[in-house]
Amino acid sequence: MTQPIVPLIMCGGAGTRLWPLSREGWPKQFIALFGEHSTFQDTMLRVADRARFARPVIVTNAAYRFIVREQLDEIGADADILLEPMRKDSGPAIAAGTAFAVAREADAVVLALAADHVVRDRDAFTAACAAALPVARDGHIVTFGIAPTQASTAYGYIRPGKAIAGAVRKVAQFVEKPDEAIAARYVADGYFWNSGNFMFRAETLLEEYRSVDADSVAAVTAAVETAGRDLGFVTLDPEAFARAKPISIDYAVMETTARAAVIALSCGWSDVGSWRAVWELSPKDADGNAARGTAVFDDARDCNVIADDAVVALEGVDDLVVVATGDAVLVARQQNGGLKRLVAKLKAVVPRVTESHLKVHRPWGSYQSLDAGDRHQVKRIVVKPGGRLSLQKHHHRSEHWIVVRGTAAVTVDETVRTVHENESVYIPIGATHRLENPGKIPLELIEVQTGSYLGEDDIVRIEDDYRRP
Amino acid sequence: MTQPIVPLIMCGGAGTRLWPLSREGWPKQFIALFGEHSTFQDTMLRVADRARFARPVIVTNAAYRFIVREQLDEIGADADILLEPMRKDSGPAIAAGTAFAVAREADAVVLALAADHVVRDRDAFTAACAAALPVARDGHIVTFGIAPTQASTAYGYIRPGKAIAGAVRKVAQFVEKPDEAIAARYVADGYFWNSGNFMFRAETLLEEYRSVDADSVAAVTAAVETAGRDLGFVTLDPEAFARAKPISIDYAVMETTARAAVIALSCGWSDVGSWRAVWELSPKDADGNAARGTAVFDDARDCNVIADDAVVALEGVDDLVVVATGDAVLVARQQNGGLKRLVAKLKAVVPRVTESHLKVHRPWGSYQSLDAGDRHQVKRIVVKPGGRLSLQKHHHRSEHWIVVRGTAAVTVDETVRTVHENESVYIPIGATHRLENPGKIPLELIEVQTGSYLGEDDIVRIEDDYRRP
């Protein structure tokens, strides 16, 4: 009996191609684009069978650590969570996860998966993993090649070479994203899309990477060896990790190694790289219109509406994506090559809407601003069962809290009291205070702040369960 | 010295062509589409010169009485305000206003104006009124004909006949909205657009109307004679008014009378009958894009964005109107012939967004829902200086009020207390209570309701300054 495959889930990216749903603070892989789970959660569920897959290793950015923990809790999954102290592209991230896997299990076979891809046919995926395993164990780096469904110009292609074992073949060549004419030829010639998901023996990958850039592998390995542990997270050593050269795994390893193999995969795959891809994956009415939220169409075709709260009405238009969130509305051609440029413009004009959502997640729960005036702000605050905000005080504002669901334990200076639904409590300016949910259901409260300055940075943290500055 | 012209302002309409800004509860004529004033206010200001114009008569729907009063107060204007108990189209409305004018001033000359039109050149308008006056006094019904700026198919046309006096000519014929080819011929032949604004001796109009439908004129005249007075409004008698036949003034009088005259008017006129008309009247950037609120354009041309709070971003589109309000977003071709159909669909699916805005106006001020959950709702309430809500109680909810600006006088059962900024008060379920602004600046408060039922209809009114049921 051989040991199972170690899934290595890469979820540190901060893509802008699905703005305004995807934002820096809560990017695409954590959004439930289809159904109830995020693509990160679906990716975790895809490797949940412990007979085939070992405990996963997750590599993410430190900024996303509490999102990852929360989304794992939601699906009852667990994993080793490695925190990158800074972004270094996929090469160092995969190398770090691989070094961690090999430290945990000598001779590990690693399955490196992007957390923001859709796979509709889980069985086909599992079967491809099973077919790739012996070839990977044999010392190949097996990449999952997607059988093209169209002559796409959005992906790199793989030219397959001679057979290795069963459906697994040598990689003859990785080729860059083509133009349309060349893409059509590639498809006719049996090339695959490069999905950016791989299987390999940990040692194979590290050897190949080392042969190209030994210093970076040494840096990453050191970052794993001297990693800290904090609140259950593995914190890669910042000084060591900083020495790794930022590079994608394709450039670092795949395009140079002689050990690349490819297995064809037909599993309803998409990297959901554009709003058009979301539309393609969504159920549509007879006019080709897709809708999430309340949408009304008149004389509209092939449109995609995603609406948080507002009703969205379309008239006399076609091929548009309309995304209406509380603080930002996108109206764009579905085939939106310009979205990256648009988001760059937004970042210059109103950076707030590229950075975070109206609803801001915290390790203890979330808050959302409901109203803001010159001298007041209203927020809805949700605290998870057992969650506890930092012990804090404010220089410039007082706060009224009205509990509308659940039970709060509220500390104000020396006193602690329990506040129930439909009760309120007042936090005078300058008072040391803390909010906690001692109950079994989420605590919801409405906070009304009044004062001369209401910025998030007017928080003096005296003590914090989550070790934030 | 002859007596001045009596302006008769028609502002009872509830158009849908500018949805979602225009809604039944606060329609187009009351919206500040351009600059700080609504078209109703601009219309009032256009006839503010008391040397030329007498105290205006306003005919509006009973539902809009407090909006009219508030908008008059804002511009320091006053008028006799006639309330229609029901909608009967423009014929009975103009007849009622005219009957009221003649009762106030025998031999009155009336200037009937739509409240939802834009006139950019006020001097040209005033000059046309002066030129029309002697002809109207002479017994003609003078309609203002707009010199066409394009071969529009959106208006009825007027074929002018022989000269009467100066620039005023007989009307040879009123013609229906034409198709494009015919419109072009009309323009070449010197026809005018029918603006639907008129000047006439009161007795002339009533005589002509009587010759076609004497019963309706008798009904309307009776409704004026037996009208009540309530809070300063003139309430047309519902029983009498109900007997009038609903018909437009064009059909009732203009297309049959032999006394129709027309004066050409070039005054930057628009009836703002579509979003395209709004775009035409708005300042635009080099790409032809107009924006109110925060908009970011990339590869977009000839678009119009109106955004309340959200940032609106457009990419790769042209000739669109995008209107983003807190609860409804419209995306449509600017030349939106289908908007009426779209709003009819919306009325079936989500009538709320066709009926009222998120911000609901009341005679004492306004409120806006900020957040709604299963068992709680949060509102921002603004009470005008001197404003007072009804003495009321609720069966199903308690309320927390936090004053964030100004000072409140709060009655709870037998006690009255003054509540200042940053203070709160609790209204237990079932308690008789009242909110009043005794101060000189607007009172703003945040209301947090909790309870099992939070509908607006859970109000038992015990006493009300504004005589609402």
C-alpha cells in the first residue's frame, strides 16, 4: 500500500478579472460563483476522499488566513495552512508547499491545484489523478491537459508527445497563448489547454527547480524549516522566503524540464477567467440571459446579471455583463479584455471599491457599513459563536450597540454585562470595551457611532485573540 | 392696466419614462434632473415675476400634496394648490384649474404649463408669453409651438395657418406623431412641435370645452365650487370630480376648436421624455459620456450614467443609459422605446421599485430603510424643524432611537423628554409615543426596530398633524 496523494492547494491570488465580485480583500477563489460553495471549497471537496488523498497543504497569502480557516470550517475540512509573507508568484509558492509536504511525508506525491478553477465532473478528475499517479511516482511531472472545447486564445497549449503509460504522454512542447488562426490549428492537431494543475513526486519537482534556480529552492526550504506556528497557521519565515525569486512554475520548471508529461482531462473544466466564462457556466433562459438575484429583461439577449440586493432591469441590450453590488456596478461587454485596464483606472479614482467589499470579514465575524454621515456611522456587526473582538478603545467616537439577534457579553471598563436581543448598551468615548459572543448562534448587533472622526484606524487595541497589530 | 396672467401648473402626472429615478411616489416633475431644482420648481421660478404673472394655481394629485408644499417652501414660492381626488387626464385637470382661476379673478387669462418640461431660455419664454397675451385675451387658445431641432417622431406637430398678430398664427391643423419620413417633411414645411403648453382666457377654454362635453365642465365646476380646504390645500369635491370624463386637453378642446392659435417658441425646450433627452441636455466628455455621481469609463462612448451612491464602471459599451439607485439599476439603450414595457414587467415582478424610492418622504420629513433582517429593521429618520410625527403605537415591534444630529422631543406614554445628539431612547412594544423636532436644524436619528412583524402598516395613529388615516 502506497501513501496517498498530498493535495497542494494554491489560493493566494488576487485576480481582478471578476471585479466587482472579486476584490483584493476577498478574491475570486473565495466567492460562491456557482451554488453554495466557493471554488476553493469545491477544490477542497474534490480531494476530500482520504483513501486517495492525504491531508491537504494550503498555500495562501497571510491576508487571507481567516477566510481560509472560515471556509474550511464551513465544509468541515482541515488542512495545513502555509502563509506566504509576500507574493512571489506560483514557483516559490508551489516549492514551499512541496517542501512542507516532503517534510511531513517523505516520498510524497503532490497534486498541485489552483483554488479558483471549476471542475464539473469530479469522477473524471479522480480517474485522471489515478492514471497520473504511477507516472508521477515514476519521476514525471504530470500536467493536466484539457481537451479544448473551442479554439481559445486565452490559454497556453501543450503539444503531446509519445505515450508513456495508458493515457499519459510525454510533453513535446509548451506553447504560449496563440492568436485565433493558430489556436484553430492547435485544436485540429490535438493540442491540449494547459490548466496549470500538476502531479509530481515532491523530490522530482524540487530537483528540477533546483537545477534551474538552486538559491530560490534553498530560500524556500529554509522558510519552511524555520516557519513559525501562530493560531494553528504555518507562517513561512519572511526573511528566508524574501530571498526566493518571483517566477511562475511554468517558467521555473515546466518549460525547461525534460520530465514533463501530460494527461488528457475532460472534466467540465474552466479557470473562470472572465465574466464571459461565468456566463457560459451559468443556467440561461431562452434568450440566453443568465441571472443571479432579481433581474428583469426586456428585449435583451445573451446577458448576465449578478445582483446583490438591487433589482437590475435590462432593456434593448445584448452580450452585457451587469454586476450590481452595494457600492459598485459594472456594465461591460462579456468578452471584456479591457476589465484589467478598467480596474486599474478604478484603483486610481476610487481604490476602496477595488480593495474591499462593503461587508468586511474579520476573524471574529464581519461588519458592514449601513450608513455614514458627517458625524455618525451605522454598522451591522455579526460575531460568530465564541468570537471575541479585541479589547479596545476609541479617541474620537462613542458607540451605541443594539443587539438584534443572539446574546452579547459586553465589557465596558471594569464591568461585564450580558446584553440580550432588543437590549442596548452605550460605550462612552475613551472607555475600554470588548464585545464577545458567548452563545451558540451568531450574534447580530447594530452599532451607531457618533463622533468627530469615525475612521477604522481610531482603534487602540489593548488585547487581541487574533494577534493583530 | 390689465390684470396679470394666471399660471396654471399641471403636476399630477406619474410618468415611468425616467424610471428608476421617476417613480409613482415621487415622479419626474419633482426630481432635480439638472442642477439643484426640480422641473416643477423651475417652472414655478419661470413665472415668479409678479408684475407679469399672478399667484399660480397648481393642480396635482392628492398623493403629491406634501411634496408640492415642500418644494414650494424650498424656493420660497406660494400658490393655490388644488388636489385631484383621482386622475382624470389633462382635460378635467386644466378645466378645474381654469374654473378655480376664474372664480378667483373674473376675466382671468390662464397660462397652462406642464411641470415636467425644461426651458433653458427663460427670456424667450417670457417674450412669447407677452406676444401671446393680446391674442389670448382676444379669445384665442394660444398653444406654444416649438421650432423643431430635428425630425422627431416623439411629438405631435402643428401646421400653422395665417397670421393673427405679430408672430401668432392660426392653427391650421394638429397632426399625430409621424413616422420619420413624414416628420422630415413636416420640419421642411415649417410645422411646429406641440409642446402641450397653452394660454387662453378662462372663459374661452370653458366655453370651448362645454361645447364638446358640457357635463364634464359642469362636474368640474361643481368640484371647484364645493371644494374643501384642508391644511391650506384646496380639495376638489370627489363626488363631483368623479363625474368628469377622463380625456386629454388635446382631444377635448384643441383638436376641435376653431379658436386655436400658435406662437413659435425657441427657448431650449424639452419635455425630457426619455433618458436620451436627459443625455442630450447633460454636459458630456470628449467621448460623449455624461455622468452624475461617480462613474469610470473605459472604451465607452455616448453613455449616460446616473449613480446615487455606488461607483458605476463601464467597459466596451456605447449608447447606454445606466441608472444605479440603492434598490434598482437600469441598463438600457438610450433610445429606449421599450422602457414603458420594461416598467410594466417590473410592476408585475417587483412593484416596490416602481412605486417608491428607498427614501420615503413624509410631511414631517423622510425616512429610509438601511437594513432589514427577519426580526429587525434599521432606518434613518429625518424630521424637519417643527415637524412632528403622529402620536402612535405598534403592536409588534419595539424601537430604539439614537439621535445623531439635532434635538428630539420624545413622548413615551405619559412622559416627554428631550433627547440630544448621542443620546438614545427606547420605545417598548405597545407604548404610545411621538417624535418631534422642536429645534431649528433638521433632526436626524437612527431607528432600530425589533419584533416579529415590521411592516409599515403596524402603526396605530392616535393623533396626526397631517390628518392621515
